[in-house]
Amino acid sequence: MISVIICCNIPLMQVNGPERERLLKASEVAAILGVTRQTLYRWQATGRIPLPFRGTENNYRYWTIQDVEQMRRSIPRRWLRKEVA
């Protein structure tokens, strides 16, 4: 199955098979950073983190590993759980 992933309502890539493995859902990113999904959504709304890709079939938010690494570097450590920082 091929899904079109969009960012800012512009199709960016088609994802099929192993390429999908490189995209992380909001719940996965939240677990990595040690925050809630609601916190991610709030940071997204205020521009503190990169905009996610959006799945056209399910409208899920997806971030790349590089996005998560950028978030970990740019978000103040006091906002993250101690074991993540």
C-alpha cells in the first residue's frame, strides 16, 4: 500500500515499506522526549518544534528521526523529563 505524506498541505513523498519505518507518530515522539502528545501539539501550535508530515489516509502527524533530534537539541532541558535530557 502506498500512502501520500503531506506537509503544510503540499505532498512531499510517497511512503511504502521500509521508508515508512523512518517516520514516527506523535505518540512515539512524545515517548522519546518524555512528554505527552498534548505537549507536542501545543509546541507545534506555538512553532517551537518542526511541523510534522500529515498522512492523507489517517491525518496522523509524522516526524522524521532528524526532526526528533532537532527537537531534543532545541527544547530546553527543564521542559523534558530528567531521564531524557
